Amino acid sequence: MPTPTYIALANYTVPAGGKSLVTFSNIPTTYRDLVLIINSTFETFNTGNGKGATVIRFNSDSGSNYNHVQMSGDQNGPLSNSYSQTFLDLMLASYEDDVNPTTYIVNIFDYAQTDKHKIVLCSANLPGGNQYPRVSFNSYRWASTTQISSLSLFSIVSGGLYNPGTTFSLYGVNA
């Protein structure tokens, strides 16, 4: 089996003043998979609690066809749950804070295939801040056979902004 090759497709660093929405569009369909690496913190102005939660939508689809399964653990023990939403919730039961960066590695498999639903795996270290540190592993299904041509990242908390310096790196994977 050949060694996978990661090709940088796009990199984005949040500028001064923050950013509430980051979108990668016109994603080429020439790769087998996509990998998204995020190193983020949030500043949440409207709620004043300094928390946010990163979510993804594919192709601006806001239908209830994003299925989740989460497994995580912290000093209180394991946690697992599953449900459907109108986006992929990368952290589910946990929140980013405005000081401690959260690192995500998001694998999007067969994103350009039109004969199957899309499978996504995400691992994240959640350093804690206002909560306990935890490690989270999530699997998702986007119940669509449409090829992914864009993905948007934002906070589900109203007013959530990615802090300056937050980075997003999108890679195409050849096998």
C-alpha cells in the first residue's frame, strides 16, 4: 500500500479583531480524502462566558442529516453519546475557552465520491480552562451523496469569535 501524501490546499490564520466564520470553498475533487487541522481559541462576546464550540457545515447544508457518535474521557471518567444535528459539532459536550487552545484533527473520507455518505473522524485535545481537561474522539456521518466542495467553521454560541492567531490548515490526501 502506498504511503499517503498530504498536499496543502489552504491555510488560514485569524487576523486581529477575530473572525466568526471561516470557509474553505472551491475544494478540488482530485484527492481521496481531506484532513483539516485546527488550533483554536474563542472569545465569546454576547454570552460573556468566554466559551465557544467549533462546528462544521458542508456545502452550506443546514439539514438535520449530520449524525454523531462521541467518546471522551476526563478525570471524572468516560462519556459517550450519539445524536443528529444540523452541523458536525466537533466537541459536543465540551467547550473551547478563550485562553487554552484546542487542537483538532479532522479526517474527511471519500469527500468527492457521489455514491456514498461521507464519514468524518475527529480527535481533539480539550485542555480544560473552565472545565476538566479531556480527550475526545468523534465519528460522524453526513447523510449526503453530494461531493464536498466547501466547508464552513463557526461557533454554535452566539457571538463566538475565533481569537487572532487561530489557525486552520486543509490538506488533500492522495494514497
